[in-house]
Amino acid sequence: MIDILALGEAMVEFNQTGAADGRLYLQGFGGDTSNFAVAAARQGARAGYVSALGDDVYGAMLRAMWREEGVDDSGVRSDADAFTAVYFVTHDAAGHHFSFFRQGSAASRLSAAQLPHAQIAAARVLHVSGISMAISAAAREACFAAIATARSAGVKVSFDTNHRPRLWPLALAQATTAAAIAAADICLPSFDDLAALTGLDSPEAMVEHCLRLGARIVALKHGARGAWLADAERRLHIAPHPCRPVDATGAGDAFGGAFVARLVAGDDLESAGRYAAAAAALSTEGYGAVAPIPHAARVREALRAG
């Protein structure tokens, strides 16, 4: 049985390093839900991925990466008529910036009819994101069909808001995100996402907003300010774990994958949150979305060291 099955778009990444006056790029992998699946797998969860890839060299690279990471890719289709998306990350004093080449990608063409519904129904958790839903109308329909299959089968649903304003109109993003939060057992928003989508300006208000919509567990990520966790009975703040960051790409995905993996393993809310905060912090100490994601042994060592 797969513990955590993630659905969305994976991409090949080219991340700017500090070498050669910024002209040297490190090839890696990205895509929020793929990062999430790798993070979960590195913590010991049995993870799988659902998507579509182009029949091209980048698609082959992603499949090789998943297999090396132990992420089941049997739910990933090959689309000979489309391409695998890529993106570039640049860095400056204001932080990191993304340039995506994804419109019309294979993943954006994945339809509800093409989903591996039996695999979804057999998982313990289905994970989707705002990006999974924003890349196309077909992808959005596929995400909600997957959620319906999961809920009918008693599979828990995890949702990360991951709002990207350039991908869709604000009104559509607001309505879609609210519907997804309402269907989520585990909601993983960020402060910046909910500020843009709701106009709320405090973590506490954002957490209550998600709970009112119907989320059962909320883990609100707020970067260097830590995370706010909540369920029906508890409200907790988790301080950020100490780190020496060089690149925050994918840190929220590392948090989410680690958090859900630990919940699946039986951790309580606070233990899962502290573990996820450490995993996310460690993931910022290297370049790229996937390569710096820590394995479980390193996270536990960091937690012991305080």
C-alpha cells in the first residue's frame, strides 16, 4: 500500500549558483507535489506520484529520480504529444525568483478520466496543491475527481495552497482554494498565500479561517517566523529550527512532505510539526528543491542537537 500519493506537475529545474558571476546553473528537479513526495519518501513513507510527462529526456530524468528516491511512478503517464515542463531559479538580494516554461505541458493535459482511481482509493493520503489545480482547467477537474475518489474510499486528503497568481485569476483561485480546503483533512497553507487569497493579516486568523472552512488539521507555514498548527482541540506555534539558509526553494514542500509522513507514522500534531520544521530548515542549506531535502537520520540528528 502507498502511504502518500501526490498529484500534480513535476519539472526539471535549473538553479542559479553563485559561481561564474551567476552564469552557472545547477540542474535539479522541482514541482511542488513531486518535492512533497520525495520529502515524504526520505522520511520513510511509502510515496507515489500521479501526473503526466512528455516522452522526452526531461521526463526520463524525472522517472529516474523518482525510482532512485523510492517514489512509485506507476501512476505517471507518458504523453507523446506534449512536453515535460522546466523552470529556472535566479537569486538576488530580494530572494529567489522563478521563470517557468510549462504552458501546454503533459501534466496540464492530464484529465480526470486518465487518473489511476484504484491506486488513489488504495492510498492512505492523497496530496494535491493549488498549483496542481491552477495549471489548466483539465488539471483542476482531475484534482477534484481525485479528491472525490479519495474521500469515497476513506482516504485522507492533504492540500497545500501554493498560490501562484500568474497561473490563474484571483477570483478563480479564491473559490477553488476554499473548496479544496473544505475537502482537506490536512491543510498546509502559507501565510503569504492566505494573505493574498483572503486579506487576513494574522496567522491565528488564517488558521481559524481554514478550520471554519472544514479542514481537520492546519499547519500554516510562515518561513522564518515558524509554523502555526491546529486541530479541533489544539493551537500550537512551532518556532523555526536554526539553519544557515542559502536557497529556500521547495522548503514549504519539504515541510509538508515531512509533516504528513510523520502524521501517517503516528506522531501527534506537535511532534510532527517540530520534525517538519527541522526538515524544512535543513532543506534551505543547499541549492535546489530536491537535492537538499534531508533524510530522516539527518532530521533526527538536528532535533537532538536542538
